[in-house]
Amino acid sequence: MKQQVTTLPAEGFVRLNQIIGDKKANPPIPALIPISRSTWLSGVETGRFPKPVRLGKRTVAWRISDIRKLIDEVA
């Protein structure tokens, strides 16, 4: 199976499944940060991970700049 490389655009927003991955998607979405959904949401609540931005009534996303900063801090 070919490994899919995930690259982030320079700016914009990403949804949760783009951050933590989705193996059931077709094609599967590889994780940028390989943790569970509950761990991610708990980290957002405690301030460990960045807060989402509300884009609509039922839509939230995270700024790519915040995710890049988190990855740089962890690395």
C-alpha cells in the first residue's frame, strides 16, 4: 500500500478529521497528529491544543497556522 504524504497549504483551515486522520475515508486520510478524537477534544478543552474557529452553525475548523505551531512545539 502506498503511503500518502500530507502537506498543509500555506494558510486556511483544517477540519478535525484532517488533523487526527480518518482510516475509513476513501481514500484514507493520514493523521497529522496521531491521537484519538477524545484526546484531541480534551486537549482543546484544557488549553493543550488550539481552540477551533466556528465557520458556521455546525462547522468548526482549526487555523493551519495554529496547527503548524503545535507541530513545531511538539517536534
